Amino acid sequence: MKKLLIATHNQGKVRELGELLEPLGINTISAAGLNLPEPEETADTFHGNAKLKSIPAAIAANLPALADDSGLCIPALDGAPGIYSARWGGENKDFAMAIERVKSELSNLPSYQEGLGEVQYREFNSKNLYRAKELRTNSTEAEKKLWNRIRNRQINDCKFRRQEPLGNYIVDFICLEKKLIIELDGGQHQDKIINDNQRTKYLESIGYQVIRFWNNEVIENIEAVLEVITQHLNTSPTPPNRRGLLWPSGAKAYFICVLSLAQPDGSSVEFEGRIDGTLTFPPRGKNGFGYDPIFIPERESRTFGEMSQLEKNKSNHRADAFDKFKKYLLKKPL
């Protein structure tokens, strides 16, 4: 069986990578198992830190070595904690402390402590009034199906509006009392990721929570969609006219993972993976490690901390990077 050194002292990562590698017939050994020193992460990128761990380990053990550098990035905090994700937990890498710091940093953002009056948060571009009326008249099949199930206070006695102008945008469905927006995306939105992200960022900046569904999800599985909407309504208290009552829950975030495969000759190749989601507080679930209990991946209602390792391995930042690593191995085996 081929042998690969996992160049990390983090037992959670050793376990997760080991489970991903086992089906490939690769036997693993950890850096801690060989008593290799834990390098200081002094690079200013995930790629740089991953190489700082993989290359010295490969040379010292005379084995191919796989290392990763990963972290949680929060756009509202300018990408922090990022490469400093572990260090936010202090010398002992206490992630309960790190999670509390994330919550504190987000809660203390000035833009989320300012008051926001009724007139301000309903501010919109008057030019969109006619366009909104057109959109209501020419609703898509998915929009009609969802509207028929949420109109007239059918869910939690909450009133929804459809095709409602807000700022410079027209949102698909909105519940003002719960500050919840529902957006339906068709296939064409694959080419509009940047615009959608800008739109969502603005809506969140004025205190709204945004959830998205694909059109086919509404058409083919409306009951599941309604269940997710109900869950959000149940956890969204009726806010006064004030920005960010739900904050920091709902803050956008993403995990990055960079895998570095190094050879004993000092060469290396890197593979990057990413998964987007939102944060929730307080932490939920006892599985996983690190920031897993506060991270809800896109199109999920559970945190990584509430998922089994098998479920998490199917879709996360490390699995994304690992898929690219596996494709590389097909061309260049160990």
C-alpha cells in the first residue's frame, strides 16, 4: 500500500484526510506520529502556509507529504480570521474562545449598531415600481407556485409581499416583520454570481436575512422549501426598526482549504477548495472541529457541527480541494 505523510498535528484534520484517502488505497501517517516539529505558519496566504508544512515534512521523512492550510473567512470582517483562524483561539487553540471572538468582532461592527428607521429601511428606487408591477404580472412558474403557498399569511401568520422594490433592487419575496427575503434562482444565475453576491451583501447590510432556492427545488419539492422557510421564520424574531437585530447570525462566511502535496525533492503542487455559507450563534452540534458548530453551508439548515463526518466529507472545502487532488493523482500517482 502506498504511504503518504499527513503533515499536520491537528488530529481532526488527520482523521478527516485519512478517511478521504482510505478509499484510494493510501496508508497515512501523521507528522505527530513521526515526532516531526510543528512549523510556525508565517506566510501571508493559505497557499504559502500549506507549503511551509508540506515541503519540510516531505524532506525530513523522505515521503510524499500532504498538508493543508484552511480557515474561516468573513467578508464583513475583511476576510478575517482567514489565515489566523487557529490563532484566534490563543496559544491553546481554544476554538470556543475563537468562536466567541468572531461573535464579538461582528457584534461590534459600527454599521450594525446604528438605528434604522421605518422610512430608511423601506427606501427604494422609484423607477423600479413599474418594473416590479411587470414582474408580478409575468411571474415564473416557480414564483407562482411559491406565492400560492405563502400568500395571505399561510405560514406562521407572516405577511409576505412579492416583487417588492428595496434599495436599487426588486426582491422576489419579502416578509417585512421578520426581515426575511426569499430569492428564487434559475439556471441563468450561474453566470451572475458576482451580481447576486453584491445584491445579497447590500440586503444583509440593511438588516435582512436572505435565503435562496433554485426554481427546480420549488417546482419539484415545494414541501421541503416551505419547511426551510418555516425554520427561518421560527428563528427570526420580529425586529424593531433597528438594523442588525439578528446579527451576527446570518453573516456570510466561507471556508477555504489549500492542500499542498510535496515530494522529498522539495517540489510541490497545490489544490484549493472553498465552500460558502452563513454563521449562526450560539454554536450548534458537537461533531467536527474548529468553527464547524457555527457554520451552515449553502443549501443546508444544519451546521457542520450537526453533521456526521460522512455527510460533511461529501461537501466541504476540504472535500472540494481533495477532489482536485484525486484528479491529479490519476495523472501522476504517488
